[in-house]
Amino acid sequence: MRLYAWWSSMPRPGRTGWTRVIFGAGYLLWFFKARLFEVGPEITRKEWFVCVGMLVLIILGTINIRMAEMRERRQGTLPLVDPNVRSRK
């Protein structure tokens, strides 16, 4: 239940960023475990392309998370200001 509350309270860009990071990391873990470190058929150019794409996905997800945090911090009230006053835009 805590995970659901944490996920629901997060802004949409943050959720998108975490989804990208988790999906990309999951694929890379599978790729390293099942394809790179195991004996089997040769890894095709398409699989390498997808692997690099997942690295880019993780980078974009991280950027999304950081931008969401910066946006959330910027829209909050300033320190030493009455919290009942309307927040800065």
C-alpha cells in the first residue's frame, strides 16, 4: 500500500521517468544474463541496437526524474515565507 501511495503522489513526469528506468534496467539485466553471459546463438545487430536503446532509455528516464524534482522544488513556497500564502509559479 505504501508503494501505491508513493507512486500516486508522484508527479506524472516522475512516474514516466521511473517507468523508463525500471523497464530499461530490467531489459539490460535480462540481456546481460541470458544473452551476453550464456552460450548460445550469436547476438545480432538488432539486439545490440536495442541494448543501446535501453541505455538511452535509462538516461532519458533519469533526466525525467530530475526535471520533475526540480519543477516540484521550484513551484513550492519559498523558505521563511508564510505557507498560507499562495505558492510561487
